[in-house]
Amino acid sequence: SIRDNILFGYPYDEACYREVIECCALQPDLVVLKETEIRGAWGKLVQRAEGSVSLARAVYVRSKFVLLDNPLSA
């Protein structure tokens, strides 16, 4: 699911997860995709959602550094 992809093996913290979803503007994608399973590398996720999920993962785990490659492209 999208949530599993964001958590990436880290423990689930509901408050943190909700804040990350809001900060990374993923709510519209969650409504459309309805937490569908991701098949293959990214399955049916649209390119914009791909970047948002990757950013959400970095924010969720509180990464000290995040390398962004052309973040305004999508």
C-alpha cells in the first residue's frame, strides 16, 4: 500500500503519518488510489504521486539529508 511504501519498514506512528500526508499533499492521491497495492516498482502510481511518496518517506523517517533531483518537474 501507499502507507507501507512510506513507512518502508519503520514503525507506524499515526500522528506522524497523518502530518506527513498533509505536508506532502498526498491526501488527493490517497483518495484516488484508495491505498491500492503497489505492483512492481511503482505499479499504477502516476509520476507526481511517485515523487510525493518518495518525499513523504524521507519526511516520515526524519532523514537528515534529502537529495532531490529536479523536484519541480512534476
